[in-house]
Amino acid sequence: MSFANFLRVEAPWLGGGALMALSSSFGQTYFIAIYAGVWRAEFGLSHGEWGAIYMTATLASAAVLTQAGRLADVMPARRLALIVLFGFALVAIGVSNAPSWQALAALVFGLRFCGQGMMTHIAMTSMGKWYRAQRARAVAIATLGTATGEAAAPAIGLAVIALIGWRASWLVIAAVIVLVIAPLLAFLLRRERAPRSAGEAEFAPGMEGRHWTRSEMTRHWLFWALIPGLIGPSWIGTVIFFQTVHLAEIKDWDLVAYAGLAFPVFSAVAIGSSFLFGWAADRFGVLRLLPVFLLGTGCGAVLLGLAASLPAGVVALGVSGLGSGGTSVVMGALFAELYGARWLGSIRSIIAAITVLASALGPGASGAMLDAGIGIETQCLVMGAYLLAVSLWFVIVSRRALTLTTRA
């Protein structure tokens, strides 16, 4: 099937995947970060205290996700996503009425679990289960939702906050979820997606021609070898977005201008990168991309640490977009290819929990370092160096993994 026909025939399910990814925006760091300043002022929090709240809430989300993520193996994506969306809306209403930092902490857990956790998990698991021959490109299309959110949500959110205040903005978010996103998703996924080609088994197998369980995956050396690459982009990407307000303050950049310019550039580059990586993964195999997919994020972090002007910051975040697009595709397609699709929800719940865990530790550690006098510029340089080192490690891992899959 040509790519154009693929888009035409699969439009409802691809659109549903993109919409699920887009709906995760309200629980993603790049969106929550725009509230960091007003929440710290409202509840009297330091950088470290706010980072600790965010870290704790996200850690709790990761723990719950390891169990809740299994539901993607036993429930249709449509039903599960709608349940999560209505829970998401209730959390948003709660945020608008948060009376204390303790209540805010519990509600941030809800935002992280529903958004970054479940909605992203359902979207990526669905792409892995529904597609095989063009799985990576399906993942790339679904990540258009994430890229759209990264480009538009922060700037729109800042404008809404300026217009009606931060509390009322969360009532608007709840209304958007219930009145727009949920009905549209229900319409797009009104029919359960079924395989259509000889290249698509109902549940495509992984290595050794079989379906791996979660416990089998965790006993295999390859899973542990991949963990540095799971942790890195989630940790670093979260810190870069989480510290948006602080970064703009110390570099004397206008926050609205930075968010309005850098985030759309980041997203545009990420979109192009995701389609490039999707094509390459479907053509050459996702394992061959392991040594290169982190390079954009690593180089972008270094450039952001060195950037002195607003244009330089925009360019740095654009370079990071190269890695973001590659990470979305590689991590979205890799585990279905390695371990099969039958138990992909259970397997991806562990993968998602690890990335959520990394995103939890990043802001807490970054905030503590800021309180200790270690600047964000220095942090960016160290984080970039880490990703470049992981890319070298993945040269070895990919060669061994290719040998294993060839033997299988």
C-alpha cells in the first residue's frame, strides 16, 4: 500500500492516535511549566519545593501506570481513552479550585497520570498493536498530536491565563476535553481497527517469532541495555521545558516571545524529524537508528546552555526537535518490533513508567541543583554530554541486537 493510500484508508485510526497524543498536552511538562511561576507565587514555593512536588506527583504516576497500563491489552482503545479523558476533565476542574499546595500536589499527580501517562500510553500502544508494515510511520503520524500540542498549547495557555487568570483557564481546559476532544475521539474510533494486509497479523510477533511477556522482557539483557536511552530524553526534555520560565528569566528573554517562537520551531522540526525517522525505521529497521536518534536532543541541550540571545535559544530548541521526533518514532516502534504486539500494553506500561520516572526525577533534581547554585546552563551542558555518550553506547547495543534478531 502506498503512503498516500495508507493515509486515506487509515485516516480515522491515525487521526484518533494523533488526537489522543494531542490530548495528553494538558498533563505534559511543556504545558504545566507555564504555570510554574504563578503556582510558586500563589502557594509560596521555592524552585526546589515546586520541583519536589512535581517529582513526587510524577513518581506516583509512574507507579500507578505500571498496573493501569495493562488495561490497554484488555480494553478497546476507544473505551479506555474516553474513561481517562473524563477523569482528566475532573482533575482540571480540581486544579481550578486548588486551595493549597497539598491539594495542588495531588492534582498534579492526576494531570501527569492522565496526560503524560495514560493518554500517551494508549496512543502509542494502539499504533503498535494496529500496524506492522508501516508501524513507524503510523507512530510518526500519531506524534503529530504531541508536536501540535508542543507548538500551540503553551502560547495559547499563556494568552488565556493573561486574559482570564490561571484558575479559570483550567475550567476552559475541562470544557475543551469534555465538549470537543472526547466526542471527536468517540467519532474517529467508532469502529475497532482490524488488520487489512498480509503484512499485518492480528498480533505481530517479535524476536524469535514469538510474543514476549513483560517478565520475559525484563529478564533479557537487551531491555537493561536500552534503559540509558529511555531515561535520557525523558529526563532532559522534561527539564528543558520545566525550566522554561527560569531559563527566560536568567537569560533576560521575554517569556511570551520565547514560548511563541521557540516552541513552534521545536514542533515543526520534530514533525519533519518524525516522518524522516518513520520512513527510515520502516525501510531499514528501527534498531539501526539507535545510535543516532538521541543526537539532536543532546546537541540541542548543549546549544541551549550556551545560548546568549533569544534567536540562539530558538535555534537550540529547534535542534532539540530533531531528537524529539526521532525519540517519539524509535521508542514508539521499537518495543513492538522486539517483543511482539500481543502483550504490548503490559510491556509498554513498564517502558512508559521508566520514562515517566525519569521525567519525575529530572525537575526535582534540577530544582535542587538550582537551589544549590548549579545553574541551568551548566545542567544543559552535562545533560547534552550524557546523551552523546549514550549514543556511542547504542552503537554497541544495536550491533549486538541486530545479530540476535538475524539469528532469530
